[in-house]
Amino acid sequence: MSDIESRLIELGITLPQAAAPAANYVPTLITGNQLIISGQLPMQDGALKITGQLGNDVSIEEGVEAARLCAINILAQIKRTLDGFDRFERLLKLGGFVNAPASFTDHPQVINGASDLMVSVLGDAGRHTRFAVGAAGLPFNAAVEIDALVEIKA
Amino acid sequence: MSDIESRLIELGITLPQAAAPAANYVPTLITGNQLIISGQLPMQDGALKITGQLGNDVSIEEGVEAARLCAINILAQIKRTLDGFDRFERLLKLGGFVNAPASFTDHPQVINGASDLMVSVLGDAGRHTRFAVGAAGLPFNAAVEIDALVEIKA
Amino acid sequence: MSDIESRLIELGITLPQAAAPAANYVPTLITGNQLIISGQLPMQDGALKITGQLGNDVSIEEGVEAARLCAINILAQIKRTLDGFDRFERLLKLGGFVNAPASFTDHPQVINGASDLMVSVLGDAGRHTRFAVGAAGLPFNAAVEIDALVEIKA
């Protein structure tokens, strides 16, 4: 078992079944030594777990949990695509969209829910670049959407 | 004539003259085996065709058509940059921004207008990763803006 | 002294001390011949210089200056990461987020503040692809946030 899978167990995180390709877009693609991951929503047990707007009907704590769930779904996509974590090299980038009105300004704190989870699970290989911005709305009223770029072993 | 150009004809799609470099930013750049394409708006015959906000003054059907026009402009940029489609390998990613208020939640349905067009024209090589999010506003009040990343033959 | 550093002096631009890694995300990562730069805010002298919304409490001129400051911080990150500009090859992409309500439609003019600065400093190597979109809000109420992708010498 890989270090990453051991850490997931230690942290009590069970990766969900990653959503399989279902339309004309796909959840992941490999190009060269990069794995590109489509925007992930805060899904849990097959349902969208946290909906609404930060600074409105979603608290910071719930927003952090939403970002953490997006990160867990990103990990599930990595594991499905690479058939485990042996070919995972490191996380390069997270693109963080927070569903929030103009009055909300704590996007970094929310997206830290994903950044912190990634480093907890992946160690130094989880340190990544990112942006964190406000979205005027998100699919199905999700509170957070995060996409990702990963470096893989050739 | 390439398969891609045949399919464009079958689908009755005429690619527009791609906007040429006009400022300190450029519509496309090639780096290694990747072609990066700047955000494209729903332009047709040199004019912005669909303006306004989804869930407000733009219907889902118009939003889908706006995303389709963005995709056609992306194809025009690919053709101009590569001087045809012979060096086109596959579409890697679309970044979809939908001009909409917080109450709108059907961003995926809108961006499917681009995703579906890409697979109609490009076949399996058109299957891509993507994100679809709400923008608080877009240039010149465009309804949709989409950027793209393409893999090319070395 | 590199051409780039000469031009910075000619333009009277002093690059700030780039923010060092401080959390579970990092300001920059190198992968292959690419340098990925996290979203930069309009910081000057260690403080966020321009806050608020375009089309509301921030003028176009202030928005342009905010974008210019984001670009200067991107240059500072390039210089810190590469220990100067000798390994800099060219700027590939800027991702421009403008804090603005739906009524604002001049995002390109605002982000030109960054695009123009890049070409002033970097010459032809500063011509880049980009997107410019409206964000419903930005971290700490920043007026603009811009991330970047750079090609470096192998």
C-alpha cells in the first residue's frame, strides 16, 4: 500500500467512487507527464453535499468543508485515472471558485480547506500553486468548485 | 481535405476569419506540443452575437448557442494558428465562464453547447476536461467566454 | 544586467520582495520548462493597494493600475523563483479576474494594465494569451487578481 493510501486511512478518509466519463467532456485527461482534472464539486455519497453562497447561507466552516470535499473528489479522480497513486508525482495547481456575493472576501480561507487536505494526504508533493476567486454562481448551486493540474511519472 | 474539415461542411459550419493579433495579448501561443487559446467570445460575422445574463435576459437556448459560437471561434483559432487541422492532436481543456447572477445554476447545460460542438466536429479527439462557472460579468456583456488548451503534433 | 532589468529601471519600476511560501500553497512551481504562478493581488509595499469593485467604487484608471500592480508582483515572483531573468523565456498566459458587478463590461481595458506592462518590460517575450472575466468578489476585496504561466529555458 502506498504512503498516500496509508495517510488516507490514518485521516479516516474514504475516497469515493470517482464519477466516470458521462458526456462529451471527461473528468480527466493525461497529456505528457500532466494529468488535467475537470472542475470538481463538493460531492459525497453521490450527492452534492454543500450548496449555497458563502457570506449568505453557507458559513465559513461549511465552505471549508465544501473545499475539502472537492479535494477528496480530485484525489478520487487521480486514483481512478492512474489506477492508484504509484504514478502520482505531485500536485501542481488548484483553481478555486467560491460561490459568494461581492461582500464576501475570505475566499483564501475557504480554499484552504482543499489546500490543507492536499498537504495532509500528499505531504510535500501536495504543495501547489492556486487561485481563489469569487464566482457569481456555480453548477447546481454548489458552494465551491475546484479544478486541478497534477504532475505524473512518465 | 481533413476529416475535421469534412465534418464542418456536413454540419454546415463555416469557420469565421479568426481575429488576428491586435494588442499586447495574442489569441494563441504554441509551447511544446500545446496550443493555448485566449478566451473567445460568441462572435459571428465580426460582431458579438449574444449578450446579457443567463437566468435574466438570455435563455438557456441562447446560452447554449453562445457557447457553441465560442467553440466555433476556438476552432477558427486552431485552424489559423496551425494552418489547417493536420497538426491538431486533441482538445485538452475548455474553461467556461457563464455571465449569470447567483440564482442561475445551469452552467453545465450552457457550456455543453461548446462541449457537444467540439465532439461533433472533432470526434473522440474533441473529448476534453473543463470547468463551468458563473462570472459576475463578461467583456462587452458577452453571455459566455471560453478559453482552451489543445494538444498538437510535435 | 539583463535587458529586462534595464527596462525595469528605465520604466522606474522597482520589483517588490516577492511574497515567500507561507502556507500549504506556494506562489510558484516549476514543472518541465514551465513556471506556474499563483494568483497575484495588487500589493505594494506589503499592503493591498487597490480594493473594491470596478464600476462601483473603483475607477477604470484605478483598475488599470491594480492590474499593473498584479503584473509587477508576477514579475517579482519570476525573478525570485528563477533568481533573476536569465532563465526567463516568455510569458505564456495571464488569467485576469476583475472584481465587478454584472453592469461592468470593460474587463479587457482593465486587464490591459497588466498586458501592456508585460510587453513594456519583456518586449515580444511578454506577448501572451489571456482571459479577462468578472469575479463576484476577490480575496480581501482586491480589485483585480491575475495568475500566470511562463515558459522558461530548460
